[in-house]
Amino acid sequence: MSRWGKKRGIMRRYDLTVQLYNMRYAEEQKAKYEAALESVGNSDSTFVLDAGCGTGLLFDYTTNRAKTIVGLDISRKTLLVAKEHAKAFSNVHLVCADVDYMPFGEKLFSHVYAMTLIQNSPNPLVTLQEISRVSKDEAVVVVTGLKKVFSKKRFEDLIRKSTLRLNALKDESNLKCYVATCTRTHHSKTP
């Protein structure tokens, strides 16, 4: 299957299941967010990207910790749900775009969250490189990898091949994902 074919399939799946997403996955996502935020320090001056924001569940955990949050997702129907959710916050902005080709300049975000994202990517390394491109030097980047898709070694190797430095990895039994807290390194690598 082509890269775009896989992305269209993901869009369709999320478009069809968006109304059930929060009901199905809110508790699982909450556990990931709490694990991620334990090791991430945000201040009210941070500029946050929620790459693959889905229905905007992460907004509840980050809006009081950040100056601005940009939620980006490729699924329009999912973003419509996120838009309703974001009405409760004055610092959330939404963008419909492909995470592999984000419409942002380089070194923009101080914090990036890629939660439940890379297992849906046709090429996770390309996705991580694009996330790194839009992250400031020494930005905090949190990436999760679904355990049923990635072995721990494969997930760690993927992070190491990117321009991200792995600082901490949570592999708790109550999590269905590995939660990696990383820092964007200064030097770019090509995939």
C-alpha cells in the first residue's frame, strides 16, 4: 500500500469512529498523558504542538500549562470534535494538515506531543524528523509507541535514528504504549 493510501485509510477510520473515540479511549489516553506530564515541565510561556491531536483530549492537561497550543490532525471530522472541545479554552488553535508535511516554520514549538501517532504513520522516522524540524533546539518532545506495534527495542531504535535524544522511557504495565520523553538535538540527520 502506498504512503498516501495508508494515510487515507487512517483518515477514514478516524472519521468513521470519531463519535466513539472519547468513550472508547479516554481512560487509556489519560494514563498516557499523566505518565508523559510527570516528566515534562511547562510554563505559561510555552508554545505547544499536539501533533495528531484527535478529539483534543490532551487540551485538558496542557491548556493551563501553556501560552498557546496548536492541535494538528489530518482527519477533518476528528478536528470538528476537537473544535467543540477547544471552545472551552482561549489558547487552543486547530490546523488540518498532514503531520509529515506540517505548515509551520522551523524551530517553532517549545513542546511537542505525538501521542498515539507514529503507529499510524507510513514511515515513523519521517514523522519524527518532521516533528523535530518544527521543534526548537532543546524542545521537549513526547512520543508514544503502541506496544502491540513496536517492541521496546524497535521503538528506542526509532527514536535514536531520529534527531531526538531519548531522555526517559516509561514502560509501565498499565500503559498500552511506551512513553518517551525526548529533547530535540541541535544537529539534523536525514532519514
